[in-house]
Amino acid sequence: AQSVTQPDIHITVSEGASLELRCNYSYGATPYLFWYVQSPGQGLQLLLKYFSGDTLVQGIKGFEAEFKRSQSSFNLRKPSVHWSDAAEYFCAVGSRSSGGGADGLTFGKGTHLIIQP
Amino acid sequence: DTGVSQNPRHKITKRGQNVTFRCDPISEHNRLYWYRQTLGQGPEFLTYFQNEAQLEKSRLLSDRFSAERPKGSFSTLEIQRTEQGDSAMYLCASSRNIGNTIYFGEGSWLTVV
């Protein structure tokens, strides 16, 4: 069964500083990988996704993520955070055989990002 | 695209009552998904539809839960005889087909008192 681990429950970063959120997955083959962001009481917004090709993926709002097969990781990065980036961030893995569809996405428990002024 | 729409956004109900949530997916999206999210957790897959056919159900979906998508467009999720443990946010999502991005709605919050 596939699984996702987000080791950091909370991360505090100063505004303007760089950010890296960790994500490790367990899956038997190359999966589909996603990062979503969720503001309080809201649904999930897709930041970026990896399906194939270039392992460095660019997303919205200045975020990027790098797929590292050898480490089973898909860490999210941003060079300079803004106060509006404060939110919950979820990494997710989808079955390649079903395109993330047949059995849905498996999410990590999330990382709560706090931005210090 | 107008996005995935969910109604109601919030529902407070007494234990034992039935509740129904509605989801309108993005137009022409064939796949529709239901997830449940409790506080401090990531969303958990419940079920999904390919057009009107319900193709997969998680073991989380007990007999008190039923989902339909009668015409392959909107979907409903009904919870019968609600329990306090059902309190959660119920998220609907849709995608065009296999391999396409899954877009989420803003969720329907359920509080069972």
C-alpha cells in the first residue's frame, strides 16, 4: 500500500527566508506526486505535480519541488516566503496505474507553516 | 471552469439524524471523488465515480454512508444515523479522466452534536 510521510508537523520561517517542506513516500513504482495547500477552513489548492520528465517541477506562487527517486522524496521549496504563505501543506501520492484516480490520492498528515514577521 | 462546488458548506446536526451533501464537479469532468478530513489529518479517500458508476469504495465508507451520481454530473453523499465520529470536513474533487489533475472543492463541514 502506498503511504506518505511528512516528518514536520509545524515549521516556523521568517518572512523573506527560504523554505523547504519534506515529503517521503512509499510506493512500489514511480508514482504521481502532488503538493496541495490548504488555508484554514478551505479546500485544497494544487501547487504542483510530478507525473514524468524533469524531476524539478515548477508550481504556482513561486513554489518548486524536486522528485528524488533514490530517496523516495518530493520536497517542496520556495526561495523567499511571504506572510500569505502561512497555511497547511499536504503532499500526496497517486497510483501511476490509475493516474491517481482509481484508488484516489493518499495524503500525508500535513505540515503547518507559520510565518514570522 | 467555475470550480468544484459543494453545499452546504457547514452543517450542524444531532446524533442520529441523516445528512446529505451535494457536490457539483467541474463541467465535463468524468471522475468525481469524495474524501473525508478530520482535524489535524490529511484527507482520506472515501469513494470515486467514473461518470455515473461508483468504481471504488474505501473501507472507511461504512454502511451508513451512501454516495450517488445519478446522471454522471452532480453527486450526493448521505450519512445516515450520524455519530459524533462522523464530524469532519467532507471534500469533493473532480478530474477530467485518468492522469489528469484532481481539483478539490472547498469542503462541507459536518458537526454532530
